[in-house]
Amino acid sequence: MSQAIESPSPVNAASVASGRSISRTQVAVAPKQSRRGFWVNAIIFIVLVVFAAAMILPFVWMVLTAFKPESTIVKFPPQLWPTSWTLDNFTNIWQRVPFGRFFLNSIAFAGGVTLVSLFFDSMMAFALARLRFPGRDVIFLFVLIALMIPFQVIFIPLFVTVHDLGLLNTYGGLIIPRATNAFGIFMLRQFFMSLPRELDEAARIDGAGEFYIYSRIILPLSRPAIATLAVFHFMYNWNDFLWPMLITSSTEMRTLPAGLALFMGQHVVEYGVIMAGAAMALAPLFIAFLFAQKYFVNGIALSGLKE
């Protein structure tokens, strides 16, 4: 028996031809899109590298300058890489000033402010975020207003108050005025509002009080935000120059930024010694960031969420 061979219909032939043309077009467009994406990513990478280098350069210059002799530092044109290396700047700063005492004062000041401020900021934020009472929104409005007032506006009446209390040149005078911070209250409030309110209600049904909810439920869930705020507080107070300079009158009570100012005279600035001290003062901040880095990014990403 002979079987008739059917010729393909015009419709099927046209669909096959169109399918081939579409596939060829997609194959031709795909390399163009991949090349375009490659160049876009390359440009973004180059821009990020340039910005990163611009931010890292001052720190590299500071560290390298700490190992330069003073004659090389003031030489023009300036040179990034030292032509001769020396440790005299590091030895001079330990011999000429009580640098170790400056270090301990900075740890006491920045660490004390961080611990006290975290406690009061978190309690205030808990009240504004989880409790309902008359005037809550008005209090939060005043917190936002305080956030927008610069410290230079209030440091004179604050200094007079500390003087009247007899706290000049003391750790109490350094720490107590920084016992709370409007930014910390705002940041923790935003984070606390992102936590489910069902947790509070379930705890109240079980007979838990507000302080139990605050300390046993809210704070453990807020470790990323608290770690982030701790880094902010510690870094800000560690680098603070104006307030310790105003409150302390003796060299033994100076913090690192205020103590390094002793090497800056009206006509002479000892750059090498200052850069050596700044390089050593940077180490605790670097260590604190490394330990809190795990929570730092999470705290930044989650602190602005709302229910």
C-alpha cells in the first residue's frame, strides 16, 4: 500500500518561519542586553570604588603621617608615602602628656554615656511606642523639636547648671548631661513600633507588668537597634571635643580629643604627634564596630519600619 505524503499546510509553514525569526531576534538581542548590563555594572563598580577611595584616603594619610618625621610632614609638595619611617611621634605622645589617662577618661565618658543613655532612651521609647496615655503625641513632638536643636544653642545654660551643681571637672559633669538623647528615643521608638502588639497583649493576659514586657520581651527582640544605637552613642561621645573641653579644667580629666588639642598652639601645630594620637584613638571605634557589625546593618534596615 502506498501512503500519500502530505505537504505542509501554508499556515504551519508560516508559523514555523515566524517562530524561527522570533528566536533569531531573541538570540540577537540577548548578547546586546548582557553587554549593556555588564557595562552598567562596571560603571557602578568604578563609581563605588572612587567614593570608597575618597573616604579611605584621609585615614590612610593619617596613619602614614604618624610614622613621618615632622620635617617631612610640613614639606611641600606633600607626600603620601613616608620617605623615612619613625616611631618618635608615638613615643613622644606617651612621654609628654598622660595619654593613658586620656584613654581611660574617654572610655569612662563614652562608655558611661552609652550605657546610661541606652537605658533611659529605651524606656522613653517604650512608653511612646507601646503605651497609650494622654499627651503621648505631644511629648513625641517635643522629642522631635529637641532633635532639631543644635548643641551649641544650649551649651551655655547647660554649663551654668553643671557649675551650680558643683560637677565641673568630674565624671558626673561629663556623663549626666548626656544621660538621654532625642535621636536615640526617636530611633528606638520607630523600631519598637514595628514589633507586633500581640506580644504585649499576650503577656498582659498572663499577668505581666509593663516593666516585665519592656525588659523580657521588647529589649531582647530589639538587639539590632540597641547595638546600632550603642555604636552611634559611643562613637559620637568618643569623638566629642567641645563638651569635655568646657567641663574639664585639669589635664588629668581631659578626654582624647581635648587632650590632643594640647599639641595645637597659636603658631605651632605638631602634626606628627596629633596624627599618632588620632590613629591610636581610632582603634576602640574600629573594634566596637567589628563586634557590633552583625547587628549594625539589621538595626539600620529595620529601625524605620512601622506596623
